[in-house]
Amino acid sequence: MDIDFKEYQLSCELRGHEDDVRGICVCDNVGIATSSRDKSVRFWSLDPSDKRKYLSSKILFGHTSFVGPLTWISPNEEFPEGGIVSGGMDTMVLVWDLRTGEKVRTLKGHQLQVTGVALDNEDIVSSSVDCTLRRWKNGQQVESWEAHNAPIQAVARLPSGELVSGSSDTTLKLWRGKTCAHTFVGHTDTVRGLAAMPGVGILSASHDCTIRLWALTGQVLMEMVGHTAIVYSVDYHASGLIVSGSEDCFAKIWKDGVCVQTIEHPGCVWDAKFLESGDILTACSDGIIRIWTLQPDKVADPLELDAYASELSSYKNSRKRVGGLKLEDLPGLEALQIPGSNDGQTKIVREGDNGVAYSWNMKEQKWDKIGEVVDGPDDGMNRPVLDGIQYDYVFDVDIGDGEPIRKLPYNRSDNPYDAADKWLLKENLPLSYRQQIVEFILQNTGQRDFNLNPSFRDPYTGSSAYVPGEPSRTSVMSAKPTFKHIPKKGMLVFDAAQFDGILKKITEFNNAFLSDSETKNLFLTELEISRLAAVVKILKDTSHYHSSSFADVDISLLLKLLKTWPLSMIFPVIDVLRMIILHPDGARLLFKLVENENDVLMEMIKKVTTNPAIPANLLTSIRAVSNLFKNSNNHNWLQKNRSEILDAFSSCYSSPNKNLQLSYTTLILNFAVLLIEKKDEEGQSQVLSAALEIAEEEKIEADSKYRALVAIGSLMLEGLVKRIAIDFDVGNIAKMAKASKETKIAEVGADIELLTKQS
């Protein structure tokens, strides 16, 4: 079936929430309300200076736990500027006056989390995990009934006046008053989201990964299959489009039952809603609301699109594995410059967000592309395996006395004393080692507060187990700790680019020169523009990086633009250079010219970091410098200029721009890896100081903090500055990291804490 459909593109991002955004409410043409795990509700109004953007105009605090469902009260006599109803994990339903931003009613009655709120004329109807629906009038509960025999996950009002509820019992129910008019049976798992489709019926989203459209008679009119995880939300637009949000990190757009577009996100999509204009709002677990549009004049600028592509790429790479290896650990395209040793030899390299296999063609002396290598999506692949069984941990234990390293498997659900005993018996080792094995397990799994059941009896001695803290009576044995996130190996790069957008921006800036007699001399000729287009064409064709090349004049043209174009116009030029640096021949030519002329790269860095610095220039230049680490030929230059580079970009970590924060911490992490390899103690000290400053910053973005902590841990483990780190109270930083809600930050915090305890 042919479907005419124009694809949605990113319009803007609404940043402000400090944790997952759980719910969205479209408030007529007044604005947008959003709820979050950070316990707040935010109201966003149109930005008067840029109609495609919204500003956070009110923050509503009152819930004591995360906030979920929202509904809008249109302006009336009581709420002249409108009101908002919110439901929370704290069992409360709160009513807010948008004019004052104050909570005006607290509706108490539910025993468990409130999962849905809907307006029924002037009444509020709420649903809860306590299996009830409740009706509220003027702040008082007037009705309550047990609507399902399992938690209710959603409630919605239909245009016809009936209510519909969705439950963990896998059904929907249609209500006229407190009477169930119909039960809809068909989903095979929890019904999580509901939406009315006027004149047709009801849409439901389910944990069974599907969306269904039902007639009010209970007949299934359509089933939409395509998500690979829980579908949390669904919404309908008068154009006939349907949007859904899922735990699989996708928002999907459907037309006539067919998925016409999939929009990937850097996290779970908790909610998705249409604006009246047809634009789409998505709420993501990264704490950001995004607006997607079909209107060309509302599409985000190329730099914003590029930043989002990089953010998405970084998120995917942090999760993706190829052939059992982390994608980020695979060699880049420069590995294809090395000839194979025999015909048919295979090599897997990283191309963008994918691992691609190549085979050596001995006859033609080139690498032939075989295709993309794909692993299954199961996150369990990340867990260590021993003897074919997955565990939470597999430790290396060194018994000493020339004995081989032993593997100690452990799951967090295991009793550490029992695990130690079983392992010692299996390895035929003395039970006198038991104390140290238990201590080792507790220390390396962050379970120092493990409480032993007092009724436990040692199966071998009949007495109570050894309790950590009592004097040791065992033989000496050393155990080699295993760290989850350190040391960092390999360099991180920014390899995603919106090439068409970059060229468009350069052309736009170039045309502007014609209107000013003083800048006409900066205008690029048609031939020069065509040379830039040829450069971009080469950069797009990643499969031929091993054989494609640039002319000297191509690089010289870009460097000329860097020197002569106004500061406000050079960021797309820097973005082209950022990608050229990742091309083997481009990198070679660039550095040949850098050595022949005055150091153009350092000139660029000084130019873009001079106050007042332009964020777009900072972002593109810091990413370009980060990409230099990919090629070892650049390492001496980076080491020589380390101090100037870090000083120039030092203010970036405190920028409110999260992409700039992440780019700066990537630079710090790459310098840490390089200076460890170079055994440069002075350089390591400077990088350590910068990383500690980032780690102590409370408002830093999670991925940025994680990279700073990995840099600290790597420098302590393999560098020369462990003592300095301890003197800088790195133990307190590790303690704060361990308390983080972000798993990877807590884990690297545990890694650092363990390092501080080692002599």
C-alpha cells in the first residue's frame, strides 16, 4: 500500500527537568505541561522571540515523589488562566491554579500510586494501582469503585461522555457512571495507555508491544505491531496519524495501521502527544521533551540536528555490542590502511554507529566490504560468562605461590558466605581462606553493609559465619580486583554529521557576503563551492576511506575560510574539518599543511575561545580536537599543546549547554588515555584536576559526569597520580557517585572507592 507521508524532523528541545519526563499534557493553545520523576510539574509557554520554541514559565512543586499523569482545566471563572491536575507516586491528586502557580487542592483517597487523571465536565476522575477509580467534585471524593481486579494503569474520557480504563488484568473497560458497559479482551499483557479516536473508537497501548484500535462495541478494528518493548503511550491527531512511545527508545508514527516513521531517542519514550498543529511532543528518560515537526520553517538548525545525532550516537554506542565486543572498542576505518596477511582474512571495524566486516582480497590488494555485523538486543550479553553461565561478576583471584589465576563467579542475590564456601570446595582450597574471600566479595560488589541472618550456621563447623570486622586468623592470600568501568582503553570520537545541513549553512553565509560591499572579497566562487561539495561527497562515502583522497587545494581552501571568514560564520567550516580529521588522507594532508604554515589548529582554538565565545564555535572546535586523538600521528602534537588546549576550553564544563559539557569531558577522557600511555605525570596532574572539578559539579549532565569519573579512575589505576587524587579527597567524590541514581555513575564510583582503599 502506497502512503504519502512527509517525515517529521526535530524542531526543538525543552530542557529543565532533572530526571525522566513521565507525562505530557497539551493545554489548548496556551502551552504545554510536563511531569517528571524529579517530583515537579513544569508549564512551558511559547517563546515570544521564536515561535518554534517554548520557555519554562512555571515550576510546580508539591508532590513528594515522581509525578505521572496530567490533565488540563480550560480557563473558567475559578481558573481564569487555566489549571492543571497532576497525579503522583505519593498517592495524591493535586490541582494547580496556573495564574498563581499555586496548589489549590489536594485530593486524598487513593492508597497507592495514581496512574491516570481525566476531566469529566467539571469533575476529576482518577485511576490508581489500588484497582479503583475515584470521582472528585469541588475537592471532595463523591464516588469510588473497584473497577478491575488488578492495578489500573490509565483512564480517559471519550467524546461521547463514557470513561474507559486500562488495567494490568490485560483488559479495557467502558464505563457509564459506575456501570461497566463493556469489557474489551484481546491484549495479552498490561494495558498502559489510552486515547480517544473521535467517531471511531479507542486506542490502547500495551506491555505486549502492540497498539490496538477498538470500536466501542469491543471489536478490534486494527492492530499495530512494530515496537519491541512495552508501549507506554498512544495519541491520535485529526489528520489520521497516530503516535506511540515505547521502552524500546522509539516513537512510532502510524497511518492506516502502517508505521510510516520511527523516531529514535536516547532513552525510553514515556509519553508522546500531538499538538493541534500536528507537531509531536515526546517525553524521554533523559529528562528532555522534544518537539518534532513536518513544517520546514520550524525544523531545528543544522548544528542542533548535528548535536542530537551525536547525542543519539553516543547513547547507542554506550549500549551497542558487535560480535560480543563494545562498539566503541572496535578499531576505526584507519585499520583498513593495514594490508591483510592472507586471502579471506576478516576484520571488523567501526563505521559510524555500526560494526562492519571486511575481507582481504589478496589478488586486488584491497579490503572488500562484507556487511554489517549485528548482535542481539539482549542487554544480558553485557554480563560476564563462566562455563557457559552468566553472572553479575566474575573475579580474578590470585592465590600466589605460582598457582594459576582462578575465576570466582558471583551474583548479587547470592549469600557471600555460601558463595565463598562453594568456591573453595570446588577449587580444592583450604576453608581457612574463607574470611578473605568473603571480604573480597563484599568490597568488590559494594555490599559492605551486608547483614548476616543471625540464624545462619556454618555447614562445616556448625558455628556462626565469620562476620567482617573481627580479627583475621587466616592465611595470607591476595585477590586481584575486577573493575567494571576502568581503565578506559581507546579514544572517543564525534563521527556523526549532517553534511547537507553543513553545506547549506556555508552556502547561506557565502551568499550574505554579496549584500555588503566590504565583505564581497570573502565570497566563494562557484568553483570553490563545488570543491567543498566534492569534499563532502568523499566524507560521506565511508566504505572507501581506505582508498579515497583529497587534493591539497581542498584543505587549503578550508583553512583559508577559517582565517578570513567572520567569527560568527566559521562553525560549519570547523564541522567539515572535524570530519576530515577522521579520514586517513584528510588527516595526513591537514597536518602537513599545519606543519608548513603557522599552527592553524592552535590559531583556530585561540580564535574561537576568545571572549565572548560563540557556543557553536566552541562545540564544533572541541569536537574537532577530540577527533584528533583517533590517529596516533597526532598524539605528539596533542601532548605538546595539552596545557594550552585544556586552558582554552576550561570554562566549557560549566556551560548550560549539555552537548558542550559532554564534548569537553570527552576531550578530558581522551587526554587521560593518551597521557597514561605517554607516562606524562605533569599532564596527568592537569587532566586529573580538570576531571575532579567536573565530578564535583552538581549540575553536570550524567554522561559528562560519568566520563570525568572514568578519567579519574583510569588515571588512578594506570597513571602516576593516585596519591594526588587521594590528597584531593577523591574518596568523597567516589562516595557521592556511589549514591547516584545513574547505575553507571554508581558503579564507577565503586571502582574509584576500591582504588582508594588499596595501598
